[in-house]
Amino acid sequence: MEQKRLLSLDFMRGLIMVLLTLEAAGLYHVFNDATEGSWWHNIAIQFEHHEWNGLHFWDLIQPGFMFIAGTAMAYSLHKQLQNGIAWTQSFRKALKRSGWLFFWGVLDYAVKRDGLAFELWNVLTQLSFTMLVAFLIFRLSSKTQIIICVGILVLTEILYRFTHVPGFDQPFTDQHNFGNYVDLLLMNKINDDGWVAINCIPTAVHTIAGALAGKLLLSQHAHKTKQLLIWGAICLVIGLGLDWLHITPIIKRIATTSFTLASLGWCLLGLAACYWWIDIRNHRRYLLFFTVIGMNSIFIYLFFGIVGSRWFNDYIGALSNGLMSMANFPQLLMDILTCLVIFALEWGLCYFLYKKKIFFKL
């Protein structure tokens, strides 16, 4: 029997991609600048990463992206199993997918104005690792996978707290932690904003948990929403508790244990809410707007990351601002409309591909 499509998964993936596309179009930057000094700025900063110790809404986007990737993988592997595809064949597909994710992740940051660069801070390079780990343990029992997740988080704590490398022996200090040291070894440089490549280790928990959530939703369990809510609450309480008790601070830029758990808690609660509202209560209006862009998530991510940031945004901005300036539009309105035009054109491109049934998959 063919498994019914999980529409809440399509919605969540689409919502994440819509938010990322709006960010790439520059809308949040405009909002941030326009609200400086006002109460609205408290909302605007939620669409930026927290500077260090703390949690903003925008810090949940990458965990959500990696979590949903795990959930989608569970449905894909379930379908492969139903079709009689052997594990070795599935493994080759998973290995190929991870290879392409790594390639595109590196390429996304490779071309700089001053030459070529090798950087491993892109979400795709990290996803290439977390997806492979989640695949390799997918057929183990849920209990075993949870134990592995705990082990991954313990390993993260050990690496940051007990690897005393001179100059990099301050676990949760920017530019002086173990993650920065590994970046020097891998890339011979440290990210000025504090991001580290070994975030792929703790954030593997997001993708594994997403796959576990997918297995739960595929099962005949009678209380799926309740289970998601319970696990979400547990992760959120532990993650926030570690920060509040000053045991491990919530730091997204180095994916501390507390951040990983707190963000995972929100991901589980979000999936529970969407699953209940869309798949159980059958509320399906306006899903197409999100589905269109979510079903070509890799394509649009690479488009706005490679084409948009290097040419498309500036070209459309020059055109739209030029036309609006002739009509004496206020600068703020021009900036907002330009961002929305860029977004609309990118959404329209995804809609064209959707109608033509062209889907870019790795």
C-alpha cells in the first residue's frame, strides 16, 4: 500500500524556503534598518542570527532545514524499501547525494571577488555529513538512534571542554574554541562571525531526529502528535535548562548541546502543530504557495546563493529602483518593493518549474 503524502512536510519545507528566499532578497535587512530605534526593531532582530549567547527565531531556520531533510529521507527510504530496493543500492544513492550536497555547498562559497576560496560553513556541506550519518543508522531501533544522538552531544561537549589546544582552550568563547582550531586545520582560516565547520557533528542530531519523526509518522502509532509534542517539550526544557543553569550556553554559531536540543525541541513542536493542522484537521488552503518553492528547495537555494547574490538581485534592483524613482517613490517603499519583486520573480521561476514538473533533486 502506497503511503499517503505528508502535506505538513511539504508545507514546512516550503515555509523554510520562503523565509530564506525573502532573506536572500534583502527584505529583513531593509526591515532592520527601517525600524532602528523603535519597538519594531525587537521583531526585526528576530530575523537575524543572535550575536552569540542567545536564541533568535532565525537561529531555528537551519535546524529546521536539516530536520525536515531527515523527515523527507525517512519517507524516501520507506518508499525504496516498499519497492524492494536493496540496502547497498540505497547506500550508493545516499553516498552520491551527499557528494553532490558537499560539491554544491563548497561551490556556493567558492567564488569570491578576490578569487577562489575553500570554505565548509555552508549548510549544504554540513547537510552532506548529517544526511549520511542519519542514513547509516536509519535501520537501527529508535532507542539505539536516540542513544547515538546522546553520544554525539556528549562527544561535542568533550571536544569543546577537554581538548586543551593553546589559544583555543576556551570552550564557548568566539575565535578561541575548539571549532575555530579545527577550521584552521581544515581551511587555514577562522570565520570572522564565529561559524565553525564541525557544527556538522552536533547538528547531525537534527537530521537523525527528523528521520525518527518521519518513521513515527509512517508507523501505526495511535498518538503521533502527542509523541512529537512530548519529545519536543523534553528537548526544549533540557536545552533551555542547560543555558539557564549556566552549564552550557545556547550558541548557534558553534551549535552547542543546549542550542541543538532547544532548536530540536522547536522543530518537533512545529512539526506536531503542522501535522495536526494540515494532515489531521485537513486544513489545506494556500499550501500551493509554499509547496511550489519547497519542491525545488535545492534549486532555489543555489539560485539565490549563486546567481541572486552575484547578479540577479543587483540587476532587478537597478531596474525596479530606476522605474520607481521616476515616479518619486519614497526610498523605504522602493527598497521594500524591490525586495518583493526579487522574491516574486524567484517564486515565479519555481512555479514555472512546478507546472512543467521539473524538480531538481540530488
